[in-house]
Amino acid sequence: MTNRDLAVVTTTHDEEAKARELATAAVRERLAACAQVYPISSVYWWNGEVQSTAEWRIDFKTRADLADSLAAFISAHHSYDTPEVIAVPVVTGSTAYLDWVNAETST
């Protein structure tokens, strides 16, 4: 396995409980090995004006070949009209951790 075989998929939610539910569901489905949930402040353009809100960011650690399935899962279980769902490749990391992510997302 190379480092490029892994990805971090990110989304946000408006409530911590919803973010944790989504994180738990994706990990339970083995679409991600883990998910980190943490508070952020977002500033964005929406409905013709600048918005600013507190949100909860979720970073999912997964295999790159699962990124599309995870993105579909997030979109299907999200309450936002247009949820952020982006994936970035992992370019380096500890071998043991990368191996663990791969093992935990293999069925």
C-alpha cells in the first residue's frame, strides 16, 4: 500500500450531536477507520450574503477507493442542502497508522 491509497474526507455539521452521530455511523459501516469531530467557525457566502456560524468539522480517515462511497453516505445522512464533502489524498504518514486505517476499512 502506498500513502496515496488513503484519503481524509471532510464535512461539517451545525450541531455536535449530529456530527458525532454521522461520524459513528460512517465508522460503524467501515467506510472510515476513524473520524475526528471538533468545533470550528465558518464564514461563507450563502443565499446572497456572507454568513458566519459555529460548526463541527468531521475529518474521516479512509482508503481512497472508499472516498466516493463515504461521500455518498455523508450526503445521504446529512441535514444540509449542500453539505461540504471534500477528500484530500494522504501524502505521507506513519506506516503503522496508515496500515491501521487500511485494516480497519477492509471487510
